[in-house]
Amino acid sequence: MTRPRRPDPPPMQTNDVRIAAAGAAAWAVAFVVLLIVGLPSDDRWWLWVCVTGFASGMFGVWYVPRLQARRASQSAARAARRQHAD
């Protein structure tokens, strides 16, 4: 005997811009720490890893609001088409 399946919970609302900004800030802190500590010349590539991580986080801060707005407008358009078809 199987139980009836409960409906899926609604998606969790998160602040994705804040998450991207926190990641970018963490890479910036890592960059500063590596500058303070000092790296041997063979390990200087870690600085570029930090720069790339920071740039990726800043791109996320810029891109995520546009992505969410586009998804919301597509969802609204889909709902309007469904309502119009009924």
C-alpha cells in the first residue's frame, strides 16, 4: 500500500545577488591576504585565481538581476497566455 504523494514545496526564495557579492568579497579578501603573506614567485598564479574569482562574482552581481527579471517576465507572459486560452 503506497501513500499518496504530497505536493512539492514551493521554491525557496534566496537573495542571489547577495550570495554573488559575498563570493566576490571572499575572493577579494583572499587576494589581500595573499598579498600580505607574500607568495614565492612560483605560486603567484594564486593571485590571478583570486582576481578571476572576484571578477566572476562581480559578473554575477551584474547578471543575476537581469536573469531574474527576464524569467519573471517570461513567467508572466506564459501565465497570461494560459489565462487567455481558457
